[in-house]
Amino acid sequence: MESMLNKLRSSMSSAATSAVSNAVQIASQVSNYLPGNPVTREFEATAHVASAGPGLVWKVYKGHKKSTKQDAAIFVFEKRILDRWDKQEREAMLDRLRKGVSQLTRLRHPQVLTVQHPLEESRDSLAFATEPVFASLANVLGNTDSAPTPLPPQLRDYKLYDVEIKYGLMQPFWPFEEYVPNRQAICQPTLDYLAPEYALTHTLDPAADLFSLGVVIHALFNSGRPVFQNHQDFVTFKRNCCELKNTNTLQLSNIPEGVREEVRLLLHATPQLRPDALQLSKISYFEDVGVKTLNYLDQMFQWDNMQKSQFYKSLPQIIPQLPHRVCVLRVVPSLMQECVNTTMVPFVLPVILLMSERASREEYVEHILPHLKPIMKMTDPPQIMLQLMQKMELLLGKTPPEDVRGDVLPLLYRALECDMQQIQELCLSVIPSCAALVESHAMKNALLPKIKKLCLATGYLSVRVNCLVSVGKILEHLDRWLVMDDIFPFLEQIPSRESPVIMAIIGIFKVAMTHKKLGISKEVLATRVLPFLFPLSIENSLTPTQHSSVMSLIKEMTEKVEAEHRIKLEQLNSIKDEQKALQMAMPTSLASGSTVSTASTATANGSVVSPAEAATDMFAGLGLNQFAGGGGSSASLKPAVSSSAPAPAGNKTQQPKTDVTSTTAPLSMQDKHRMMKEQGLQKQPPLLPSPPAPSSTITKNTQPSSSSSQTSNLTSSLITSNLSMIASPPGAQQQIGQMGGLGNTGLSYGMRPNLTQQPLGTMNSWATSPTQPQSWASPMPHQQPQSQPQPMSLNLGAFDNLLPSQPRPPSMNQMASNFKSAPMMAPLRPMTMIPAPAPVRPLTSSDINDLLS
């Protein structure tokens, strides 16, 4: 337990120690950047980049202003450097530094460093802020005292261009203070650049500044080495000044020939022989296009808008002659200052975009893009947006994706809402190249609605076509559901039907159908796309080639619908065939088997085809047989009719029949064995002899016959019943209510069960007109007696199959005709409706035998 506590204590102490050390390190870094100075309230230092000032005691930091994020350079002097000095020298050094910053702050000149924040003093330091600075001239010439270690990349092997040297030499300067021997070397003027007359006569005039300028020119072309190196020793300085009386001995071979003799005069020991500033500025060496351009940029604030516009129009021809570094670090900041005047932005922006093309991606992001962002938000004048649209590919190629979403895409949205046709077309042509950077919610809720609104509302055909082309090019970046639910309904809303519009719509459908990410389902093709495309195919504005393209797409879509739906139907039919095969493999009940065989027999025997049936042959190939009463198709849809044959006399209880086809669940082995046993116990119906071939005079289909015993009993009952009705006494008011011969057989044979409840008049009416439809549900109303009743014949053809099959007896119609020809038989009439007929002679036994023979 104690060891665990010690381990926990050690881990906690080590964690606390590391946290404290990290905090101290961070605090020390902040203290090293800007130790407790009030400048930190407004500026933030990020990196130490250079050193400057007398003795290079000022440390230069890269930073920015907290409120505006504007880049700046922060100069810091740490007082601890003077800790070893006495108080008087310390104060003298501080006064010199304060005086220099104060003079710099009061000077307002384009070629002088601009102070953004005045000098602030704290207990530990002096600090002030200026425009961005990456190095001092001493650092560039190789003096890197107090510079960061290692040196920043921009200071390594830095070389000045000729235009930079020329432009730098034209800047103003002021003289140094006098030399005081008792002061520290840092407080003294640099003796290497001091005029010789100061050492010889202790006098100074403006010509002394020109001597210093000559020494600077010599150092620029000799890797920072002045004419003489005095090492801040005044005695050595006097000795070297005496040698300057003969300037022909100076080695000036590294100085350009155009300024070499002028430098020799500047370094002359006699001040009167030195050229003044005006004379020096007019020599041919400074007649340089780059120098003049930079000077013009410095003096731009003095010109009016007309002069500025003329200069900016000629500037794109001058930019290629300037060094790239000068353009990025010197020209761009000057141009950005002019963007405050929105009227001049259309003249300045082409130059900025030209330099953006020449700049690398890193230079563009660091030096140009921060100044372009405010310009992207401008909408007036419209030339600004037009120029940006023309260079949008450049902006999209070099702008980081997060800046594209935050600044470039809003610019495109504003361009779509602009009223200028050229801007709209340029914007629509650029949108596909940046569609990959647009997020899905922005695409759905911002970009697509603006394109659709412009397409539907514009009055320019070219804009509408460009809208459709732009939509077609960005389809690959959209989701399938967005294309189906948003793009397709939009195409149907387009008001015009010009041929370019139609072909653009065709292109959208082609891309949507062929792209592997999208695709169009057969349901959408059949219900929405094809009904929309067919009217487009008959537009008169199409050329033959365009019409062929439209019809080719329609055929391709139709073939796709046909192929996909055929595959689906084949799959469904294969499932149905498998189900039928499974049902046929299972045992079926006797009732369903007899019904199917009867239907097939009736179909196979063939009957006389009526004209109505022949008229339906035109639909034979359309799959309508099951609805038009055709063959086995309709039979398969009808429910199976169970047999109505009565059970044998000896069998009082009929066994229930099991229909295997009526169940949908699969049968188990136990169920199958049980059903087989039940079917084996049932009594099989007796086999009937084959009926004789039908007579040539009979064309009707034969009906299935019952057993012979039942047929003979039925025949006897029918004959007995008919004879009893015929032999009934006249005037008897009885109805054929109980027809024992028909009612007790239990056979249907096409008769309704309530047939026995009909009066005799109804029976006679049915027998007289067998083809007339009758109402079998209720008895017919009583007919009024007629004065001259007509005899009616009884159609008994329905009972032909009830006779014995061995000797073919005459048909019942023949028997009825015989009865009709006999003089003693009269037609049947309802007893209550008409007078009773005359009495007839009853049949003798010989007549009955003749009928049965």
C-alpha cells in the first residue's frame, strides 16, 4: 500500500513539475518577444525576423494588429543590454533611441518607413510598431548582429536587384550626430560612412550626406564592404581620410559603369566637387522604367482619378519588366491602398490578378489573398465582378478550399443574382469547376435554387442554355434522389422549347441515365421521363440531326424499360410455375379431379362456334383468354364444383373429402399418410360402359351419365309422373307441387332446386320456349285465359341421357312428337287459368310397351 502511495506521489509531482516548466517556458517566450510593454494591448508578436538601428540593438518581430489583423513589424529594445553601462551613458543611449523613433513618427513620406503605433516605454523595454518589415539593409548586406538564429529563409543568400538599389538610393536621408569620444561605440555615428571633412576640419554640410551615399553605393556592389573599415576608431578614420585625396586609386570595378564615375565624384575629399542630389537624380543610371514606376506609386496620392486610371492601364505592360519579388512585396501593397477608392478598383484589379498569376501558391495566399477578400465582397461597380469571373479559374486553383467556401462561393452566388448577361454566363461556366468544393446542404439550398431561378426567369436564350449545361455538368456531384426529386421536375417547368434548350435537356437525361452513380429506374422512365420526352420529339424547331438524337435517347430508354420489366416478369412467372408444379405433385380430391376432366372433355369434344365467339379470336394473342372465356385458362380460375351424385343406398354417411390444393401450408409426412389411408377407404364409383357413338343427326354435347340402376329408376319415375299428369281428370285444381320422380332423385342436371315449387303454367311456358330467360326464383303471375289457346309442345331433350344406354331408345323430343300426333293428347295448361281440356283416352299397356321398346 505504501509503495502504491509513493508511486502515485512521484507521478503527481513529476506531472506538476512538467506543467510548471511548460508554463515557465511559454512565459519566457512571451517575455522574450515583447516583455510587458503596452504595445501588447494592440499588437501580437509572432516571430523574431531581423535586427535594425544603431548597433542593431532593435529586434524586429513579425506580428499583426489584434483588432484588424493587419500585418505589422514590432521593434523592441530590451533595456537589459544597458545594465553594465553607467547611468549617464544609459540615459544618453535611451535619449538617442527615443529621438530617432520620434523623428520617424513625424515624417510622412511614401519612401520612409511608416509608423503604425508610436513609441511605448516600460520598465524593461522600448517598443513601437511599423508597416511590415522582413529585414534591415545591414542584415541584407551580411551584418546579422542581434538577428535570430538560425537566420530566416528570406535572409539566406539575399541579393538586391538593380531596381531595388536604384529605388533605394533615391530615398531621403538625414545626417548623423556628431562624434563624441567619451561615449560608447553604439552611441557614436558609424565612422565608415562619415565624410572625411568631419575628421579634418570638424565641419558638416549637405555634401557630407552625399559622401555617405557614395560609400553606401560602394558597399552595395561589394558585399557590404565600405571604402575603408575603421572599426569605430577615430585615429584610423583620420588616416584613411587622408588617403581619399586621390580618388583614382579607389577600386570601383564592381560598380556598374553607368554610375561609376558619379560614385568617384561622391567619394572625393573635396565637398565642392561632389554632385548635389538633383544632379545625381538626373543621371542616366536612374532613368529606369522600374524606378519611375515605383516613384509613381509613391506619388499616387497626389494625382486625380483620371491620371491614376491612365497609369494603371499601362501598368500591366510594365509588370513583366519588374522582378517578381518587387511586384509582390512593393507593388501589391501600393495597389491595395488604392482599393479604398471603389471607383479605381476596376483599374487596379487587373494588375493584381496579373501578379496573382505570376505568384506561387504560397506567395498568393500570404501576400495577395488577404487583400483580395474585401474586393470579392464588392458589387459596385459591376466591372469588379466581371473581372473576377474572368479569372475565376485562377482564384479557384490557388485559393485554399476553406477560403473558397467562405469567400469565392458567396461571390458566385452574388454573380448569379446580377443583372448583367455576361457576368451570369461567366459564372455559369465556372460553377462546374468548383462544384466538388460545394457542400451538399449548400448545393441543395443555395446553388441549385439560384440556378433554377435564373433559368426560369431569364429572358436570354444563351443564359437559359448555360444554366441547363451547368446543371448537367454538376450532376455527378449530386445524389440520385436529388436528381429525381429536384432536377427532373425543374426540367418540366422550363417555359421555352427552342432547339438548344431541348438538346440541353436531352444532355441532362443522358448523363443521368448513363452515369454509374446516378441511373434512372424503369418506373421513373415509364411514368415521368418518356411522357415528357415524346412531346419534345415533335417540336418543329429541331433539325433532323437533333431529332435523331432525341429519338435515339427515347429508344434507348424504351429498350431499358422493356429489358428490365421482362426480367422481372420472367422471375414472377417462374415463381408461379414452381407453385403450379408443386400443386400438381400433391394428391388432389376426387371432386376436383372429376370437375377438371369434365371441363377438358367439354372443351375437347368441340361445339359449334357462334359469331360472338369467333369475334373474340382477334384478342387471342393478347393474354385475355381468362377474361374472354377461353379454354383451360378460365377453367383454372373457376372454383371446382363438387359432384352432386348421391351416395349409394347402403352408405348412409358420406366420408368427408380432403382437398390438398386448398391448403397453402406444406403437408407433413403424417398428414400425407393419413390422407392416403382416407382415400383408400372411400368406395370407388363403378366403371360405366362407354356410350355408343352419337347419331349423325345429334350435334349437341353428351352429358356424363350416372349409374345404370339410378338411370332406370329415374326413367320409370319420370314416365309414371308424366302419365299421371296426362291422365288427370278435367277441372282438377291441383299443382305439380311434388314431382316425386324429379324431386327424389337428388340430381341437378341444370334444374334449380325450387323447380318443384313452380305451377304447371310456368312449366309449360319453360317447355314451350326453352331459349327465353326465365325467373326461377319466384313463380310467374297467373295468365288471363285466352279464347283460342294454342297447343304447346314440351321440350324434353334434357332427359335424353337419362335413358338406358344399351339399346338406344328414341329421344324424348321424338316421344313428345308422338304424343302430339296422337288425337287423344292435349297440351298442358294451368288448371286455374284456362278451362279444362276434353277428356283423353288413357294409354293402354301396349302403348306403354311401344314407348319403352
